[in-house]
Amino acid sequence: MNPQPYVWQALPPGGAGYAHPLYTGANPFVQPQIPPPSTQFIPCPSNYLHDVSGRHQMEQQERDKNRRLEETNKTLEEGKQYLVKEVERLKSEYEQLRNEKDAALEKLLHEKELHLANAQNEKRHCEEELNKQIREAELENKRLYRDLDQMEDDLKKLIIERNQLKLDNAKLVHDADQDDAEITNCQEQLQETNAENEQLRDSLQHKNSEICKLKQRLDKLQEKADNCRRRYELNEEDLNKGREALERKEARIVELELKLKETVGCVQELKRELDATNTKCAIAEKQAKYAEDELRRLDRGGTATNNGCEKTLWEPNNNSAANSAGNTKSVETKDNKNNKSVRRYAATEAPISARKFGNDQRF
């Protein structure tokens, strides 16, 4: 900022050799009225040098303040990034553990379905795998506890650094107050210094708010760690329930195997009954075929022409039809019903037609 030049910094008329002003840029303010030579103020060179050195010292202090603030911001940003990375790493490790556990349970179920005959060996193997995973999970949980303790130590260090920053800021405020007391004769510079002090206070409040946010984030991380611990306990309970369900399924499998053996026995018995039934059906079909052959032979014209011969010719057919009906009485299939109808025709209709043609003198 280019302040308004003092009256004594302007060159007097005639080009008298005074020192040039500190800021030689364009002056946006109204040019002061230079008093006439009779009332011109000629300052002491020692006061001028003292004022210049005071300005340089103030600028150096401002640069030091800005540098310390930048270092503080950088330290807080690094701490924030470290906490974010730790949270992401914990999330990824938890997801990996959960995926490993789910994969182990799916593998156990798949092997149980594929290797039912080797159920006992697979059960022992799965128990060993689960115990190994439980031990690994316990070790991982202990490691997470150690990481949590490390994060707590880091938080304590951050708190100590915050207190140190508070002391430094208080010292800076005290130095600023001393500077304000030293430059009370410069109104413009005093206003600028007050504005800078207000900005420093705002930045301090902003940093304090960021520290509070970091503390809240740490509390959230603690809550997440507690949630992870509770989830681990729930997973252990689910694992115990899964083991109990596995034992119940094994008992159910044994029971189903016994029922399967009983069912196989029943099926074999039904097969034997079916074979006997098929044998009876074959016998009945042969008898029906024989009856049909006899019927065709008699329809083509047999040698029987009287009632006595008619009775002699049809007695064997009637007896065979009656025997076949008695043998196939217990079979209820469609083919057996057709055979029954054929036998019924052979026993009733065919003898009537034979007797009718037998009474005719033309046959």
C-alpha cells in the first residue's frame, strides 16, 4: 500500500536536495498543499532514519508472522491428511476381513454340497479354517487397538502443539499491542496495524474451529472403532449360530439317508410287484390271442354242424376265457381292460353266432 507522503518528503522549490520518498509509485490521494518557503518545515535527518528503520522492522515482523501462520497451516493440514488416510485404511481392512469371512462361509457350504460323503473330514477342515480366521481376526483387532492408541498419542501431540500455538499467538498479540503503543503518532499506520490484528484474530478463531473439527472427527473415529468392535462380536455370534445350523443340517442329512434307504427298499418291492404284474399281463395277452384265433377259425366255418359238436368245440374256449379272466382280475390297466372285453366276446357272442350258423342247413 502506498501511503500518503508527508509534507516534508516533497521537494522544495528550486530543486533543493532532500531524500526521495519511500514509495515512488502513483499516488491515488490528493496531493498536499506545499507551504510557501517561508513556512517550510525541514525535518531532522535523524528522525527520518529512525522512522525508516521502524517501518522496515515492522515489515520484517509481519513477514515473520505470516511465515509462522503458514507453517501452522501446513502442520494442521498434514495432520488432517494423516487422519483421513488412517480412516480409509481402517475401512479397507474391515471390508477385507468381512469379505474373507463371507468367502470362507460360502466355500464351506459349497464343499458341503459337493462332498457329502466326506462330510466329517470337511467339517474338521472347515473348523480349522474358521479357528485360523478367528485368530487372525483377533490379531487384527489387537493391531487396530494399537493403531488407536497411536492415534490418541498423536492427538495429545496435536493438543500440545495447539497450546503452544495459543501461547505464540498471545505473544504475537502482546507484541502487536506494544507496536501500537510505539506508533501512536502515525494514524494511518495504526489503523492498518489494527486491521491486521483483527485478521490475525479471525485466523486464530478459524484455526481453533479447525482444531475443534479435528477433535470431533477423532470422536467419530472412536465411535467407528466401537462399532467395529460390536460388529466383531455380532460376527462371532453369527459364526456360532452358523455352526449350530451346520450341526442340525448334518443330523438332517443322516436322517434323510436313512429315509432314502427305506425308500430304496420300497422301490425294489414295487419293482418285484410290477414284474409279477407284467408276467400276469403277458399270460393274459397270450390267452386272449388264443381265444381270438379260435374265434376267427370258427367264423371261417368249422366242422361243427349240430349242438353237440358246437358244445364240444366251444368248451375249451369258454374254459380258457374264464381262466384268463380269473388270472387278470387284479390288473387295472387299459390293455387288461381291452383283453377282458375280448375274452367276454369270446365267451358270449361267439358261441351264439356259432349256434345260429350251426342250425342253418347250408353250413
